Amino acid sequence: MKTVWNILAALALINIIALAGVVVWLRASDRLNRQRATALKETFSKTIAQEAAEKAAAEAEARAKAVAAAEAAKMAQPPESAAEKIEDQKFREDQRLQVVLRQQQELENLRASLMAQIAKLDEREKRLEANRLAFAEERRKVMATDGNKQFLIALATLEGQKPRDAKQVLRALLDVHETDQVVAYLTKMEEGKRTKVMAEFVKDDAALAADLLERLRTRGVVVPAALSSSQVSANDPTGSTRTNGGLEPGR
């Protein structure tokens, strides 16, 4: 038993010596002074729960002081007069009214934009329908003209003439606004004879020859450019006529 007490006493003495050595080292390394020692003492003198309670109490006291200061500042301000209250209410109502008016204007602008878009779509639909009807009418006229017996007789007579004479006949038809009839004759002509007649046109008027060539290419395939939703020329569905050797808008 005595041996155990001796061992315990030796361990206690060693711990005390170690603790004293740590304190000496802290002071020697400038890590411990009286103020820090006092702070450590105060820190470990309270439990964690006590420290948290004191911190919460201090924060509550600070908030109470802030509220009291705000109330004191508010009480120090002069009271708002009835006129000022009315003016403030009027200002708020004006703001709300401006918001409502702005929203109404935005809705009106949106409605106007939608109506304009609808009008454009309606106009486009009308143009498409007019072009469809014009195209159908053009195809009908082509089929009626190209398959007509009297037309074939006239075509045979025209093909029997010399190229220059045939060109003069076609030029005369152009002068009386029968452009579509001229294109029909050229379309149905034998290729060799048509080539010679077109060569005669090129000699006198290359621009006219180019125009006739383009009309040959698009005959019965595309809607004539001059056709619109409001007017389709009865004499010249291709949209142009010819007078005195020059093209002019169809009547």
C-alpha cells in the first residue's frame, strides 16, 4: 500500500513540475502575461451554458436599447399635419393611377399590334386566293386556245409563211395587245420554224425577243406578274401589251 502511495505522489509531483514548466515556457516565449492569465481564469470560471445565457441577455438588452432609441427619435419628430397626410395619400393614389394607365396603354398597344397582324394575314390570304384563281384561269385559257381547231388552222397558216413574214404577223398582233395569242402561236410552232421566227425578232428588237422567250418558258406554269387580286386583264393575261414596238402595262 505504501508503494502505491509513493507512486501516486511521484506522478503528482511530476505533473506539477510539468505544469510549472509549461507556465514558465509560456511566459518566456511571451505567450502568457497577467491579462491573459486573468482572461483564462474568467473563461474557465463559467460554464458554457452560463456564457451562452449571458450572451443572449446582452443581445436582448442591445435590441431593447435600439428599439427605445428609434421610438425616442420618432417621438422627437414633429407630428404630421392633416394637409401632409392628404398630400401623401394623393401622391400614392396618383402613383397607382399611373400604373393602371400604363398597363391599359400596354394592353391597347398589344391589341393594335394583334389587329394589324390579323389584317396582314387576311390581306395575304386574299392575294393568295386571287393568284390561285388567276392561275386557274390562265391554265383554262391555255388549254382552250391550244386545243381549238381554228387555232390550229391559223397556226398552220402562220407556219407556212416565211419566218420574216410570220414575224411581221406576230408583231401586228403585239401592236393590238394580243401578246398572249402570240405566245400561244410560238408555243405550238414546230421547233425549227419557231427558232427562225425568234431569230427575226432578235434582228429587230433583242429585248422584245428576250421577253417573248421568257413568256414561252413560263406559259401555263406561273401566274403572270401583272395579275392581282383586283384585276385580271381580259385581252392579255400575261400582264403586258405591246404598242408601237414597245411593252406597256396591260389595260
